[in-house]
Amino acid sequence: MTRMISFEQGDPALDWLALTDALAAGHNLPKGTVEDVFLYRDPDTLLNRSAWIDGLGLAIKCATIFPTNRDRGAPMINGAVNLFSDVDGGLEAIVDFHLVTKWKTAGDSLLAARRLARPDSKRILIVGAGTVGRALWSAYGAAFPDAEFTVWNRSPDGAQAFVKECPGTKVSSDLEAAVKAADIITSATMTTDPILQGAWFQPGQHIDLIGAYRPDMREVDDATLLKSRLFVDSYDTTLGHIGELKIPLASGVIKAADVVADYYDLDAFKRGSDEEITLFKNGGGAHLDLMTSRHILDVIEGQTV
């Protein structure tokens, strides 16, 4: 029987640390086959992201993006993940799109932070007060329970709304000062021009970059990359696709060999010293949606046995 898993059912059942363990285990399996398909009807988009991992199954993440929905007070993005059996191809579950996206996106970054950030990190800066920023507050709080959180956002009203939902978080209006004071900087903005400057970063910090997803988008400048030790979740979804690395690679600022590892070499995800700056680029990918969806189904089925 196909199981339907809503956001309301799945969200309270999940645990951030268990999810990152599941993502790590998923990368011990054969590398997934991934394919994206876009259909357009201006200004609307249908995105299908497919993945197949031998031993884990198949997933198709369908997303509809209808920008004018905002004018009607309706969600701009809707969708679902179809999860299929690796044994017989049967449809095992339909999982809420927003549930998978929330846990995949923040969990992707948290897996890197658990390995690259200093374990004694106490000050975490969230750059960007949107939906992803709220998930990051929850995720990082699970792995760094004694940490103090600060949020910076272009809109002060957005930062204040964030604080109401994420109690105990402080608001900073000075991004440079907030970056210099943090142990971990996690950024989820929609900027195309870098807002984080290399001169601001200090020895021992961990930088987590999530926002950029197009070839023209960057959150940090060249100087940041040059003073950091670089890691990505997937070479395939970052180096040639996202401006954060694609642009400096094309201009010769960095070389592909400067990126130490992706998640298929998790043993390499370790700090060389307490003084080095580590930088992780979260590029996502359908293989991570599959790993997350499979974990969600395993958790829900474990509760109903």
C-alpha cells in the first residue's frame, strides 16, 4: 500500500542528528544516477528531479513554481516526492515536498558542520531570515545545543519575525561585526553579488553556504575562497552549475583540485587544525532528496510497526 506522508505527520517525528547519519550512510552506497527535467509556461515552471541509488530505491521530486500565486495569497511552490521500491519499482510513498526540502536542505549543511566545525563552537550566525534560515536554527541547535544564535537580514522586519519564531536569537544590524564574532556562519540568501567579504572571516571559523543555486549567484567573494579549505556535498551539482564556485573556477581564481572532497569521500571531511577556516557549499541534488525521503519513510514505518 502506498503511504501518504504529510508535513504535519513527518516533521515532529524526525531528528536532525539521525537524518545526518542517514545521509552519511547513503553515501556509502553506489553513487546515484541523477536527472533534472524542466518544463516552462511563462512565468510558471514544472521541475522534476529524479534519482536512483542501487540499494535505496528511486525518487522523483516534482515541484510546481507559480510566482503569481503570491498575489492570490497562495504558496508559490507546491509539489511532492514519489518514492519507489528498489526491488520491484512499486510506489512506496508520496512525501510532502516541503517536508523533504526542509530536512534535506538543512540536514545537508549540518552533516558537513558536524565534521568540519569546531566541536566547541558557541556562536552561530544565520545570514538570511527566510524559511531555510528557520530550519538552520533548528538543525544547528540540535548539534550545538549550547550555542548562541544571531541573525542578520536585509529587512529588519524579517529579522524580528525570525526572532519571534526562533526564541533566544539576537538580531545584528552590522553584518561585518556579526561575521567576525561568530564560530559558524551559515548563509541562505538570494543574492547574486557577494555580501560576505573575505576580510571579515577569522581563523577557526566554519562557513556554510546554501543560498546560491544559479550560475550567476554568489554569497562570498574570491578572497573568502582563497583563505578557506573548500568542501562540497557533490562535485556534480556544484562545480559547473553554481556561481559560488563556477565563476571563480572559470576566472582561474581557484582550481577544481582546490575543493578537497565531496560527500562520497566523507573521511576527508575533517579539520586540518583549529585555526583553519573551512567552507562548505551546499548544492543539493535529487540523490539527497532520495536519501531524505527514504529516511522519512523508515521513521514513519518504524512508528507504526
